[in-house]
Amino acid sequence: MAQVIFYEEKDGKKVHVLPEDIDARLCEHFNVSQNENELFAGWYDIVAMRLCMGWSYERISMMCKTNMKERPQFEKQYKANAIICELFQVWYTYIVIG
């Protein structure tokens, strides 16, 4: 099974970032409390897993925007994930392994 590894630039070097650290940064950005039992807005399942399947951020964001209209009960979650795609393009680089 494929896995995505995220990196951020620190002092000119790429540093591996753990999902829980990414989640903490997202929660701070969206001004919500971090939940130790689940990741904010299901970002790993929606964004990271699709990156593993070869999807681009643009494609994931477009899917989220479409799903916001087609599945209004999950509008907040999909809206957050569309924004997360934009943030990740600025904050992180990634590789997919496996």
C-alpha cells in the first residue's frame, strides 16, 4: 500500500513532518482544537490518500468543491479540504512510496 511522506523546508533542509504535527498546524490555522482520536476534517483520508493514488492537489480540490454541492451534509469538511490543498502546496513537499 502506498504512503505519502510530507516534508517542509527548515534552515535550507527538507525535514519529514509527521501527520499529527501537520494536523496540529491545520487546527491552529483553522482555529479549532486538535482531537487526538481523529485528524481535522479527515484530511488524511481525503487529501493524503488521493495523493497516494496519483491525484494532484488541483484534482483533489476540484473533487472537494464538487462534493460540497452534491453532498451538502459534508460541506464544511470538503470546504476545509479544498483549502488544505491550497495550504499544502505552500507548506509542504511530498513523496509517495510503496
